[in-house]
Amino acid sequence: MVADQFGGDAADRVFHGLADATRRDIVERVLREEQSVSALARRYAMSFAAVQKHVAVLERAGLVSKTRRGREQLVRGNPDILRTVARLLESYEQIWRHRARAIDDILAEDDDPERT
């Protein structure tokens, strides 16, 4: 199962990372283009340290990675982890679709006048 691709608390860290609107926005931006933490910080009405903390949460989740170029810390998105998350959510969707079909079948049997 796809859930097995997440070891331990990895899925929790990913969903925690994506649970915040600012972090989702950061992920979206750095998936489009690598950006420095300083450039990211200029986009938000919060301190540089607060943006660094958001980036750290995303980094622990594997959603972004940081590299150093001179004095700058560059942030890059990790599309592979997002693909894994998408597969996980698709597997949950399939489980629920199967359950919904089973319920529909049971309800259709109850409506069948020949069964009585």
C-alpha cells in the first residue's frame, strides 16, 4: 500500500507541513522556482525568523530542501513527495469509492421487489 512508503511519522509531518496556508504558499512558490529564504520572507507580513521556521517545518517533512550559495539559503520544492502524497490520497479515495459502491448495492437489493 502507498501508506507503507511513508516511514513512521512521515505522513504526519507532510500533512502538518501542508496544514498551514503560508507553508502551502511557500511550497507552491519554490516548486515553480528556487528562492532564497530572504526573498520568501519579503513576501509575507511576518519576521524573517517566522519564515525560517515555516521553511524548517517543510524541510523536516521533505516538502522542500535547502542549499547554501554564499550567504544565501536557497529553497527548492520536492515534487516527488507530493506525488507520493497524491498516490496516498488516491488510494484512500479508491477505498471510499469501493465502500460507497457496496452501500449502493445493498440499498439496490433492499429496493428489489422480487427479493420479498
